[in-house]
Amino acid sequence: MNLATNYLGLKLRSPFIVGASPFCDDVHHALQLQDAGAGALVMRSLFEEQIENDPAAQHTPSADPTRPEANYPEFADYQLSPEQYLKQLRHLRKTLTIPVIASLNGHRPGHWIDFAEQLQEAGAAAIELNFYQVVTDPAIAADDIESEMLHTVRELAAAVSIPIAVKLSPFHTSLAQLALALELEGAAGVVLFNRFYQPDIDPEELDVQPQLRLSDPGELLLRLRWLAILSPQLRGSIAATGGIHTSAAVAKAILAGAHAVQLVSVLLRQGPHILSAINRDLQTWMVHHGFADLESFRGRLNLRRCPDAVAFERANYVRVMQSWKI
């Protein structure tokens, strides 16, 4: 059974990508995931704030008047400094046979983009650019936010020759238009979607509390809809991340048009061995349905090829609402 796929121009032996997480912090864990069938691994995110405020950097740290520095970790509190990140990347590349993708997390153009060249030199097969921004200032217009995103991708694409994937939020007015614009600026693919970790409120301490909640299978539905919508419109690659916990979820994502899927939460909960089971079960499903390779069914249920395309559009909402009865 052929599970090979082309993602960002990289030839992967399988569609299973270990998403940005602590798994790459330990080479032993990375090797376990490679042995379990992973096609590629994404290192944990290196943040714009880390690079901009690195004591070893050659530039003057950028001041952002909208950012309350007291709420950010101290430089020493990040899991990997920029220099440690490069060292770990080199180590992974020497040890593994599958591609290692570096991850940069930012929200606006700046000196941190220059660091991408060092990631390329250290052996990154690609860079995943993770946009994460919650805009609270009503004076900032939506088109200004997306213009900065496009500018950032343009600068990053000019700085390196390796492919760039952009990890997006679902909270954009015209996601299809933005995805196409990102391609025009040099993105080789998009990742759907970034998970926003919502803070909670402690009513006893009268304080806002950050929290980390792993994904659940119900989150897959949003990804499936946009995979199906975007896959026939984009020339580049699409990866799904969030809510993928079983081989059935993997099959659904590929049917909707994904070239690859990213897994994190299921691996954190159950360990690297679960990937072997998902790999095996996907192959069993393919045999049952007569599919010899991924391209045999990739995009079979996207917006262009689905027998009932309105299921992905407004008509689905109207239809479902009319099904409610008391």
C-alpha cells in the first residue's frame, strides 16, 4: 500500500506529520515517531518575541507599544533559546531520515524574519510560519492585519529558498481569498488551523488564567469544511491539524483534499505507538475501499467533486436548522 505524498514539494513516505510540539525536544521520542511511520516532524515554535529579545542578537530589540512585556515569559523561561533551537535542529537532521520542519510563530514583519536563513542553513526542510494574533484595538482594520501577514510571508520567502507553509486561523472574513494571496506572496502551502488557547476566568481569585486544552475529535469538522473549499482552488499543499485522532479522521481529511495531516494531541495522550495503529488502520481502510494510494481518493469529496457540494456552503446551515424539531 502506497502512503507516499507530496507536501510543500517534499516527498514524504506518509501523510502523517507530527505537528509543532515537545516531541522534537528529545531525539529518542523523534526516533520513536519516525519508526512508527511519521512522514515528517515539525519542531516546537520559536517565537518572534524570543528572537527579537535574544541577548545574543546583533540587532536592537524591537519595542512593541501594544505588548505588555510583563505578561510574556522571561527570555530564560522559553524551552529553547534561538541558539539551542539551531543546535537541536542540526542534531535531529543528523539522526533522522525524514524531513524536519522548523516553526516560526509571529504576527508582524520584523528582524525575527532574518533568523529563517539560519534555520535553512541548520538543515530545516521547510519552515512553518504560525500566525497568532488576537486583535483588541478597534483602530486596527481587518485589511491592515492581512496586509501585514502578506508582507511577512513576502519577506520570509525572499530570505530563504526552502518552502514555507502558513498556519492560519479560521477567523478571517474571506479565508479563500487570503489563502490565494498567500500563495502569490510565496507560500508553498497552508495549514488548517491554528488552535487559539482560550484563557479562563477564576471567579475566586478574580484573575484571568491561561490554560492548555488538547484537541478533541469534534474540532475536525471545521477543518474538513475548509479543506474541501480550498483544495480545488489552491495550487500548493494543504495540511490539516486539530481534531485528528483516528485513521477515520485521516481518511476524511484526505477525502476533503489534504496532502498531509498533523497529529499532536493524540500522541501526547497515548504516546508515539498510537501512530503505528493509525497507520495500519488507514491502510486497512484503503484496501477495503480499493484505493492503492492516497491520490486515488485525495479530494474526492472536495467542493468541486462532492456529489452534494452545497453541504459545505450556506445551504447546509439552512437545511440543518430546519431539521430541529421538538
